[in-house]
Amino acid sequence: MPSTDARSSSMLHTDYAAWSWTPGLGIDGLRQVRRPLQQPAAGEVLIANRALALNPVDWKMIEWGHPAWRDGQVPGVDGVGVVAAVGSGVDLLPGTRVAYHQALGRDGSFAEYCRVTAEAVLRVPAALADAAAACLPCPGLTAWQALEKVPLAPARDVLVVGAGGAVGLFLVQFALQRGWRVWATAAPGHHQRLLELGVVGVFDYRQGDWSAGLYKRLGERRLHALFDTVSGRHAAALASLLGYNGHLVCIQDRLETAPLPAFGTALSLHEVALNSIHEHGSRLDRQNLRQTGERLLQALADGSLRAPQRSVFAFEALPDALRTLKDGSSNGKWVTHLQAPASIPHLNP
């Protein structure tokens, strides 16, 4: 990286604002601190964040903790920003605008700057706004991973449970692009948008008999796949809707035991865990993820993929936004904008 020693000291800054986690205190324990800027290591990039998006995994890890977290951990998995510096072996140029999904074990996106493995960054099309791009990585790549669990079989019926959320919305669109007949459950406020996308039927999950309505409308057909974004227990309760060799894809949890007796419909059970690619994925896996993410960002830019509706919050109010997300009272994807750096960062070795 070029040296900054010759640049005027009036143009340099050495630290940045970040939200810090305190073990055992949950969201109430988040505090805003100043952190020293560090040189990116080999294979890393330093990103000056421009927009951050909240995901359910954020408040869950803050409340539950993570084996790799210690006092002072910076949470957050999704961000968009500009490459401020690169480590050795990285071919990205400073100034490149990128989105990313950060590994849970590393300091995350709830900060003005974030160090990310170069393999995890996604180049953002010029036509796509920062906030729209920030909405994609975690939910979009999770939905893609869930879809990839199921073999392509044309003209089949699939169900997306919780299609009003960001993951569900992306899943609906990916499934429609595969040529499947897509059914969904969602709160009534999402029904019209889902029907406009091409969903053949939407049910209010708060109505206790909604599954009977789906069963009736399916007639002799049965579901080829069921994508559940609620919980393992919820997914297991819906297993009987699947037909022979069907696929039960659990996104918010995992099923430890088969939900139906052996020698029945011969279901396949699938676990979805996007973070696992950071720890267990091969170089080819991560390359595929990066290519997919960039393709999805381009689809957002050209309008062939629709992003979730957004709610904007101030960076200083991040804990309040997390509480609203946790309570389930938010409408849309929570996003905040950060001021682009006005000066050149001075990096500590």
C-alpha cells in the first residue's frame, strides 16, 4: 500500500466510531467507542462504510453471544462502503465501492470502518444506491443458499413461509425465476406485493387454518419444497404438506430428528447457515458466492430483482433500531447511512 507519510497531517485521522458489545448485557450493553484504525492484513481490505443494514442474526448474536466474541466485539454482518486500503495479495483498488457479508467471528459492520477478507467483498454496480446494496448480502445470499439445496424440477409447487421478510422476499423471486408455482405465507400487508410478483396464493400465517386452505388449493398436487424462515419446530409441523421426495429447508434453525416416520414420503432435510462458508467453504465455494452476490447486485440495479422496503435510522440510534427489529414491529429493512470520510485515514501497523 502506498505510504501516507508524505501527506499533510491535517488530512489524517487515526481512529473511528464503532458499536462495542458487552458480554451478558444484550442490546442494552452496546456502547459507542473509538477504535484505532489498523492496516489490513494480507488478503484483507479496509472498508470505509457508507451504509449498514440490520439482520435478525445481529440482535440474536448480541443477545445470545458467540463462542469467538469477547468484550469489545463489534457486531454486524452487512455493509456497503469504499475500499480505503488493501493488504498484500489483493487486486482491488482503493476507491472501489463494495458490499460485504462479514464472518460472525470477526469485528463487524457496526462501525465507520471494517476489515474484511477480500474474498468476501462484492463489487457494487454504479447504478445501485448504497442503501439498496446493503439490503442484499445476508438475506439475498441466504435465500440463494436455501434455493441451491433443492434440485431443479420444472412446474413444481413450493411454499415460502414468512415471505414478508427479506429472506422470504428474495426466495419468492428466485423460486419464480426457476419456473416453480410459488405459494407463500405472510402478514396481510405483504399480500398484494407478493401477488404482483407472481405468487399464486398467499396465506395469513396468523390464521390457524391456513394450511388447510393451501392443501385444498393444491388439489392432487403436493409441495416439492417448503422453505421455512420461522423455526425448526414450525418447519416440522408443516412436513406433511410435502410430497414424495420433497425437501424441507429450515432457514432459522435446524431439524435434529426426522419430523415424519421412516418409509413414508422420504423427505430430505436441509440446514441453511450462510456464515459456515467463511469457516468451512473452499476457495471455489467463496468464489461462487462472490460471483452470485455480484450477479444479484446487478439484478437489483437493473430492476429484475426487487429489494425489501427500507426503514432508515441514525447510526447513533442503532440499539433502538435493533430493539424494534427484535420486537417484530419494524416495517421493512433497517438501514443507516454513514458520512463518507473527508480525510485520508492514517493506519496503525
